[in-house]
Amino acid sequence: MTLHLFNHLLAVGSVEAHIRFMEAFRAVYRNRVVEIILLLCAASQIASGLTFVRRRWRERHQGLDLLQLGSGLYLAFFLLVHVGAVLTGRMQFGLDTNFYYAAAGMHVLPYRYFFLPYYFFAVLAIAIHLARALHWLARDRLSAAAMRAATALLSMCGFAAAALIVAAFAGGLYDITVPAKYLATFQ
Ligand code: HEM
């Protein structure tokens, strides 16, 4: 996951840097066994997260608990749609699901109104969810003030990373020409 997001941050530099890293990194995660394990991990994350939410649904949630619940639910939704879309792009459309596959949705109206917040909140939700996990893991070791500072720092980093990644993919940092075969998936 960290490498996946680092890969997207490289797009802040250039599309070429993003594609070069992804092609090298694919040698690892596109290996049949590794990919099956990765997809099973994603499925088990969704299943265990939803089970947890269902068990604790009736409890009273407030403040940061609500953020944990909301970010977790959003990540479950995002992972289902995102992995489904990547597999459909590869298997049904026969596309190389690289930078342009994700960028296409951010360049076609009206879909960009869905895809801009869709990707932005995915990256932000990861940071918030990690911050909440840190809270539970380190609550006996760190003071309340240190916990608040760590949560705020992680959330701000997530916000900045989300804004930079979405700006790069949407063509806000430099001009991008999305090849027609990727745009065609929206017609
Ligand atoms: C701005 C945010 C994101 C963008 C633009 C993006 C884009 C992509 C692209 C283009 C691929 C295809 C990779 C390939 O063909 O080799 C991919 C795969 C994948 N992404 Fe993301 N992603 C983002 C965030 C996330 C997040 C937050 C998660 C997890 C919560 C995630 C989970 C995955 C997984 C599991 C795959 C692998 C599917 C496979 O087996 O090929 N992505 N993503």
C-alpha cells in the first residue's frame, strides 16, 4: 500500500517517473501468487472491517471514533470499486491499467466530478485510518497531547498527499494528454 501510494506521488514529478516505477514494481505484485495473496488481503480487509463495523454499530460513536468508522467504510467501498475497475480494465478492455487508466476518469466530464473526490478521499481515508490505528496501538505509551499531535500530523500529510496526487492525475501540475483508448472507456 505504501509503495502503491509512493508510486502515485511520483506523478507529481512526471508521468514517465510514475510509469517507470509501476512497470518495475509490477514484476513483484503482478506475479500470480503475489497478486492472488494481495487480492485476498484486500478482500479480508474489507470483510473484517465490515464485520467490525456491524458488531459495534449500536455503540455510541462520537468525535474521532466517527472518523475511524467513516474512513473504514469509505475504504471498503473504494477498494471494492477500485480493484473491480482495475481488473475490468485489464481483462475486459485489454488495457494497460497504468497512469492513464486512472487519469482518464479525471479528464472526462461529468465523470471527473466523481473521480476527483473518489481518489482524494481514498488517500485521505488511509491516513486517517492509520492515525486511528496508531491511537489504539500506542494509547498506553503516549500522552494524550502526543497522540493528538501524531493524529493531526498524519492527517495533514494525508491531506497534502491526496491533493498532490489528484492534482497530478487531473492535469493540474502539468499538461497531460490521455490516449483516446483510455478516454473511450467513458463513452
Ligand atoms: C489516488 C489514488 C490511487 C490511484 C490513482 C490508484 C491507481 C491504481 C492503478 C492505475 C492500478 C493498476 C496497477 C497496475 O495495473 O499495475 C491500481 C491497482 C491497485 N490499487 Fe490503486 N490507486 C489509488 C489508491 C489506492 C488505494 C488507496 C488502495 C487501497 C485502499 C489501492 C489499492 C489497489 C490494489 C489492491 C490494486 C491492485 C489490483 C491488481 O491486482 O492489479 N489503490 N491502482
